[in-house]
Amino acid sequence: MKTLEPEVIVTCLKRRFSGVSATIDVLLAPLGARVGLGYLGVSLPVMSAATGAPRLRRLSLLEAIGLSRRRLPDGRRRIWHVRRNAEMLLALVVRDVLRCPVSVVFTSAGIRRHSFFPRLLIARMDAVIATSPAAAALVPNVAAVVGHGVDVQRFHPQGSPLEAWASSGLPGKIGVGIFGRVRHEKGVHLFVEALLPLMAQHPDVTAVLVGLCKPADAAFVDGLRRQIDAAGLSERFIWTGERPFDEMPTWHRRMLVTVACPLYEGFGLTPIEAMASGAAVVASRTGAFESMIVDGQTGRLVPTGDVRALTEALGSILADTSAAVEMGRRGRARVETHFAADAEAAAIEGVYRDVWARDARA
């Protein structure tokens, strides 16, 4: 039964759009089609379209607290779904200080041991959704392991990556890309170091770095540019900077190969966005990347921080562009089957139903 009554309040309070924000953003529409959804937080790219849906309602903090002071019309507790420390703390204030009849669900993606304060907060959650088995092993109260998904209608191929590149007007014939913040932790230096020797063997390759460089990382970027200049390859590296939300699918579908080689990642959406767009993926063994990529079938997996292995993996894919295009086709099929946002929304709805059922039995 459709209703405007928010059964679940999803929060996203961090002003800077981050990877966590992206995982919330992609879920608003499919989750709002399943439960009465209230959204409390900063503007996200999808909100302009999704707020027109009958089951998704934008809330102020006062509205969210006001709604939370009473149970739903059928007697269920409202659920607050949170993902960050500040959001956990706010939800606990609503539940335990203001004594509102709500339950709190937390999504945990981290694969490092949480520090004392987050552990204290997580222990007070009514249910925890872990995004991978590795994340589940580090937190209590795990109700389900639910990997993130992507919008497969938004991220999709448009012909082959070689055709998409040819129509872009960009130099060369083959795009090899890396997406995300340009900083050391994201392994951008490994991307550059691996490509420099390969570009002499593959004169049609153009490297693309899509992402924000913050002032704090300027010295790191300057060092990379000097390396590239010294190799005489500056014209074959394109630095796009941060691109608008609506442009990201276009950039993804232009890449024959996308590289995701961070030194650490909690989950990481880039590989599945790239696979959904038809790219082969070379990724380090961190985050949930090993569950996404079938080594040798949809891309290659390499040890984290190993530039030599990254160079070898990239070289093997670039040596056979037809095989790389086929990897991208298989990757697209894998995302449609295992990593679509609709499937993530359905699994999360199942956790909500379990929380309500448990509350009814109490």
C-alpha cells in the first residue's frame, strides 16, 4: 500500500559529496519505491528527480524529530537509517534522549577496526548492515551482508568503449581511466607509474584521471606531473578535474580499461560503475573488489600497492583490445545480475521488515 508516511528516515549529513554519499544517492529512488521514505540531509544529485516520487519525502531536522515522536499508524517504530558517526549519534539522541519510538539501522563498510567511539555507537544500533563479509567480521549486531549496487540504467554501455572514445574527440584511440579523488590513498601514483612504460608500447593509449584534486594534495599531484613530463608524455594524460554528476556515465563508457588501485577502500563503487558501463577493470585486492571482479573474465585483480603487478595486468589487457571489449561485456552482465541498485534496495527492505517483526514480538 502506497503512503506518504515516512516509514524510514535516511540521513546524509556530510556536505561534501563522497563515496558514502554516492551509495545513499543511488538508493533513494529504488528504496523509495519500496517503503515510505523520508530523507534528512544535504542535497544529493538524484534528489531533484527522486523527490517527485510518491514515496520519497524531503525532511527538515525538526520535521524528522516531530514525526519520530509517534509510532507509525499501524504501531510500528519508525526506522532511522544512518551511515556515519554524527548520524548514529543524532539517531541515538532521538531514540534514547528524546525517548522517541524509533529503531536505528547502521550500514558499515569499513574493513579496519573501528576506534573506540564508533564501536560504542555501533554497539547501540538495533541492526547493522555490513557491505561485505570482511566488514561484517568487525562489527556487532549484523543483520545482513548487503553489497552496494549501481543504477544500471544510468551507467550503461553505448556501443563499444572504442566507439565511445572515437566519438568523444579526445586524442588517441584507447582510454584508460582512473576515477575518484586524486590523492595517494587512491593509488593514483601507481596508475601513473604503471602506464608510463606501457605507453611506449601502445601509442594509441590516452590516460584519463577523473576526480578532484584538493589543495592539500597539490604537492602529490605536482610530483606526478613531473614524472609524466620527464617521460615526454604530458599530452597523453588528461586531467579532467571533478566532473558534474551527469557527466560521469559518459566518462565511464569511454574507457576500454578502468583502474581502481587504492591502498585502502571500504567498499568502492568505481569498479561496478565501470563494469556497468562496459569497461574491463584492473583493481587492487582491497574493499569489496574481489567479490566484484572475476579475475581473467571481467578484468584483473592485483596485490594492493604492487605497481609491477599492475603494469603486467594492464599490459596483458591492452595487448588484445578485442578480448578487453569482451571483458567489458561480461562485466556488464555481472553487474546486472549481482550489483544492481534495485537488488540492494530489496535486501535492505528485508532488514527493515526483520527489525519491525522483531519489535512486534518484543
